[in-house]
Amino acid sequence: MKASVLQENFSKSLSLASRFINTRTQLPVLGNILLVAKKTRLLVSSTNLEVSVACSIGASVEKEGEITVPGRTITDLVINLPAEKITLEVEKEQLKIHTPTFESTLSGMNASDFPPVPNSVSKDGAIVLPKESFLNALSQVIFAASIDETRPILTGVLFVFQKDQLILVATDGFRLSQKKIQIRLKAKEERMVLPKSVLGELSRIVEDEEILLSVNKKENQVLFGTHGVVLSSRVLEGEFPDYEKIIPKAGGTKILTDKEEFLRAVKLSSVFAREAANIVKINLGKDFLDVSAESSTSGSQKTRVDARVEGETKLEIAFNYRFLEEFLHAVKAEEINMELSGPSSPGVFKDPTDPAFLHLIMPVRVQG
């Protein structure tokens, strides 16, 4: 193999591929990055057997070939090189890297030992996702997915493909976030749960205005394709909670308040809530709500926020302040809606300018 590439392109592809190598494994090749020079392209690939990525960049290929080399090593070298042409040359199982002012030799492994990595997404049968609305929707639900690996299905985001719409849902058992977006769907309805980890990478790689999504049921795999990059992931197995049953059908007391004022009140309460299991209390009044927190060791505070309240005002409810903060950061509007039914019923939180977005937070039971 002998090929030349631009440092800027090679560095970018290696930085992405290095995120998916696995150095803590009994398979040393998974700590490597696969380089394949063919025709006018260099393919840069990596996998940890759950998530894979393949990046295609332009190259001047003098001799086709392939090799795998330690991912961290080649990435650390290339990102520190100046922006100029890099020549890659393979002799036996060694990769020679050189520029006009630099040369290095890396010990590699035979490419035949590397697991297969998907490197293309066919437009036939693929679902087209609009970049802006899809990535925005992801940002409004992904934070609600669990980080607890004891229930793997909750560490993912549920995709529900229906006629002309995609519903995204995530829950960790304490809160739930749902967002609907419009898409063009030719295929039949689908449901699948994809890992939070791989979805979080999409915003880093997407440059096109559209993302192609393809499902490989035989391999239990989903592919995302965009601008020379293919990101593939396993589909999580298991039964996702029946989220529709969790969403309250009837609203309780309805509250409309300023987002920034409410966020400020939550942050002030968090100073003491951090020492009291993260609990903040909300008490309703005729035209206000009080946000308070108390620590047995350091003190207490209460902040009053103007609000429009419709319904029962004799209500006190407690929430984890971190959950409130994360919801508020996901809202783009200047105001928020809340629907509270009681101290043991989930609070319903909405963006008044976005009826396609819904968030639930389970209250915290407090004594007294």
C-alpha cells in the first residue's frame, strides 16, 4: 500500500475513529484502526464490536492495500503534524508515515484479523432524517436515558417510526422525554432502541443536511450515513417500557412561568439541595410558585417566581433539582408549562411553543 492524504482530513477521520477503539479487550486488533487504500479513497475504520465507524477521505493512491495500526499511537502522531501532505506506505506489517519534515514507522497487524465494518449506506430502503430537526430532537430526549447498565434497554433511545413521523423516547425510570418530528417514511412502521452512546456521536459527524438511516435486521444493526462517514450500532435487545401508559391523560393544576426565572430559582435551591438528596420543593400560590430547599447542616432558602396558575393552589411537590435543570436547558422557549396533579403523580413539563415535546418527572416522596 502507498497513498498520500492531507493532514487535515486524515487527522479528522482518525480523531473520530479513535473514539471507538477498545484497548481493554482480549482481542488486541480492536485497539487498532484499519486503513484501506483503494482507487481514490482512504478508508479509516474502527470498532468495539458494539459501535463501528468508517470514514472515507480523498487520497492519491499509488498502490492499493490495507493494514491495521494502534489507534491511539497513529492518532496522536497525525493530529500533531503540520497541515501538509502525508504519505503512507506499508511494507510487510509495518506502516511508514512521512512528510517533508517527519518520518515514523508503526508496527501493525494483518488487516484480515479486523472485524468487518460497514462502510456504505444504500439509499434504497433507507430512511431520510432531516439533520436540524433530528439532532434537535435527540438533544431534547437523550439526557433522560439511563446511565445504569443493570437495565441496558433504558440506556438507549426508543425510535418509533410511524406514517410521516418519528417519535423519540428516553427514560431512566425517574423521568421521561418524548419528541416527535416529521419525516418522509416509505417503509413500514418500525420500533427499535439505539444506544445513547452512539447517538451522542451523531452531532459530531453530521455535515450534510440529511442523514440516511438503514436497518439490518439480520445483523440486528442500524447504520447512519452522512458525508463520507458511516456509523453503525447494534440495536439494544429487551422490552422498552410502555411509555404511553406513563403519560397522564388528564392534566392537574396548570402553571405558566418564565423559564429563566424558574431556572434561577432551581439553581439557588440547589445550593442547599445538594446536601439534602437533591430535593427541591415547589409550593403553589394564586399567582406565584415558591421554590425551596433545606439542609439540616447548612441552612435553607426560598425563591418566589411569578406564574399564571390555573387550578388547585394548595399543592406541595418535590423534585430532584438536577432533573428540573436538565429539562429547562432542553427548552428553547422563554416560558414553560407545568401540569402538577399531586405529590405522588408525575409532573408534566412542556414547551408552550413546541407541542411535539413532552417531559415527565417523577416527584420525590418527602416526610412531613
